[in-house]
Amino acid sequence: MDEQLKGKGEQIVGKAKEAVGKATGDRRTEWSGKVEQAKGKVHEVIGEAKADHERAERERAGKK
């Protein structure tokens, strides 16, 4: 869950950076925001995979 929250946070910050970059015409800031959003999405997916794995482990442990 922590990884998912970290990812969501990075995506929000990235979206804000992208908007500021677009508004000010600063392409570096705009692209930095896009990169941060992508990193956030990766962290979110990793977090989802970890959560799924933990859920499956709990289910398997309960069935034994």
C-alpha cells in the first residue's frame, strides 16, 4: 500500500509540474512533470503487484 500511495503522490506532483511548465512555456519543467508522472505510475503498479502477492499469500496460508 505504501508503494501505491507514493506512486499516486508522484503522479500528482508530476501533473502539477507539467501544468506549470505548460503555463510558463518551460519545456524542461513540463517534461520533468511527465517523467515524474511515469515514475509514479510505475510505483503504483509495483504497489498493486505487492498487494496482490500478499493477498495471495494470506489466502494460501489460510487454506493449509
